[in-house]
Amino acid sequence: MKKNIIKGALASVVVIASLAFTSMAKKIDVKESKITWKGEKVTGSHEGTIDLKSGYLDVEDEKILGGEFVIDMTSLQSTDLEGESKGKLEGHLKSDDFFGVANHPEAKLIITTASKKSGNTYGIVGDLTIKGITNPVTFDMVYNGKSANANLIIDRTKYNVRYGSGSFFDNLGDKTIYDEFKIAVDLKF
């Protein structure tokens, strides 16, 4: 009897301890979350939105441990143009010249490391996959338990998105499109 009580108490301690150190996946509210993008060229810029398909942050004691996000590349839209110009830009961005969404309908970010910097700011290291090509990315993320915000700068040429790149083509002049584009992420849980 005494052995059973001790075994039961020990089992309870093990269960409670394992629960205390278990991380929790905080699922992203994809309808309330928002991703905006901005690409620049010599003669101006374009901007728009793209939707999250799914995502979560691994959190333990309200600290980020990791996470994974899937982006719906087919949802890519321009918000600075209207009508035929909007349709042409969106079609071109979805074509093989840029993101090839027919063959690569999703992009993915996997957070591999999250280090608290100060307050609610984390230094994030992750693997970003676009067009089936994965490269490491680093950025800061502000996380408060109910939302998270981050700004990323992505070099498109690392993902074989070279159209109009002055790094690969000569004599583009004012048709040159800069290699880096910006992503602003506003996540809601």
C-alpha cells in the first residue's frame, strides 16, 4: 500500500514536471493576420498583400521557442494599382519570371532559433523557402502574447527570382528592379 502511494506521488510529480516544461503551439488567426510586401525599382515601387495559409509559434512560459508559417503565394496582390495594370503586375509576379506560383503555390518560414533581446523583442533565425529553395533569414520580432510583428528584407535572387535584376543582367537602365524586397508581418493569435 505504502509503495503504491509513493509510486502514485512520484508519477504525479513526473507528469506535473513534464507539463510545466511543455511548449504550447499558439495558432495564428490567418483571417486577422496580415502580410504586406514592397518591391522597388529605379523608377518607383509597388506594394501589396499576401495571405498566410497557416502558422503557429511554439511558446513556453510566454517565450518564443520556434514556429512555422505557410504563405499562400497564389494570393499575391498589388494594392497600389487598379484595373488592367493591377492584373498585369499580379500575373507577372505569379509567373515563372518571379515566383512561379503554378509550380510553387506555397512559401514557408520555419523559425529555428528565437533569442530574447530586450522587452518583447526577439532575434529570430529561420529557414525561408521560396520556389523550393531554402535560405536562412534573420530578423527581429516583437511578441506580446496576443500578437507579433516583424519586418523582413529578402534578397529575391537567392530564390532564383532574377527578372530585372541588375546583379544578373546588364544595360537594364531604368528598368532595373532592386534585388531586395520588404515584408511587414502583423500576426494575431
